Amino acid sequence: MSVNVEAPVNEKVDKWGFTIKQPISDDLLMLRCLENAPCGSDPKQVARLCRIIEAKLAAPTGPYHLFPQPKPGI
């Protein structure tokens, strides 16, 4: 009997056996795309967009932060 040690233990899999990933936000998806495939893009523009998206993702959200304050320098 062989056991696949790389199989996920408690993650959901689809009907073909591939792991179903948790959904991510649009901002996180854009950040990953910019960081992973900057070819053909202006490096300074990519760096600026990454900083803006990272700051947006780091900002607290929720009912206690209904009126977020602007960040200086962005």
C-alpha cells in the first residue's frame, strides 16, 4: 500500500484531485501579478503601484475604521 505524502491533509480538493485554494481579494491578485510578471512594464510604475496596493492592503478595515485617514506621501 502506497501513501502519497504530498497529498493535502485537510484541504478541499476538486473532482480531479487538485487543491481548491481560498479566494483572494482583487487587490492582492493585482499585487501578485505585478510582482510576478513585470516584463514589458515600466519598473518605476510597477514599484509605485505595488507600494499603493500594499498600503491599501495594510490599512485597517472594519466597522471601527469607517473614516480612514489619508496616508502622507501616497
